[in-house]
Amino acid sequence: MLTVAISIVKMTLRKTGPDAAAREALIGRLHALARAYELLSDSAWTRVSLRD
């Protein structure tokens, strides 16, 4: 899981640079990752709708 987070950080900073916009983009992406993980965990790692 940490490898995924590190990849998100690298991708975000490569595209936006290390400024306030980059931090906001990074925080948003990490929140999305956390939400996806939560949905999968709650569903016992079965199918989850992308709309959720």
C-alpha cells in the first residue's frame, strides 16, 4: 500500500511541482485512495461500484 502512495506522490509532483496546488492535488488523491481502500475493506475485497 505504501508503494501506491509513493507513486501517487511522485506522479503528482512531477505534473504540478512542489507548491500549494501540488499539495492540494496530492491530498485529494490520497483521500481518494483511502476511500477506495475503505470501500474494498468494507466489502471484504469483493466488487465495489465505481460510483461509490
